Amino acid sequence: MCPVVGEVKHVHLGASISLRCRSVFYDSVLWYYNELDSDKPYILYWDEIFTKDPLRFQVTRPNSSRGTFDLSISNVQLSDSGVYRCTEHSGQHPAEVRYLLTVTG
């Protein structure tokens, strides 16, 4: 069973999408990914390190938006469908945002 989702995003195969995350208290976040049929999340991004295809996955930090970490996925694949979750680094102020990404061919 997947975690509870805050926002649903739909994207077509081969397109690009950006998911926004704002960190209120810290200047670092973790992006997690869950496959749709899995309870086990894995870390997708942490401290500028990607565990999934770094050519298609990027985190950008707009200069005008301190604490913003936008996860961009280019050339979206069907296997990218799932739950994406962004959390702040510290457990003291556990803020997070969740997206359900569905990819259609």
C-alpha cells in the first residue's frame, strides 16, 4: 500500500514534469520514490546525489525561492509512475509534500 498522497499529477510518456518542494526550516531535503505496488520507499535524492537516472532526474533551486527544491523529470517513462515524497532533513520539524505521478502512453 502506498503512502497518503497530497497531489495527483498526470503526464504523458516522453514529456517532462516538475514537482515542487519547499523547506521551511532547513536548506536540505530528501526526495523519496515509491513504486505504485510497493510499501518500500527508496531515496531518490539527498544532498545533490541521485539514486535514479541522473540524466533524466534533476533538482533545481531557483535563486529567488530560498528553500525550494524542484524535482524535474525529463523524458518521463511508464516506470516513473509512483509516489514522490519530499521531506526536510531534520526530524524536529517533519514537513513533507507528496505527489502521485501517473504516466500514460
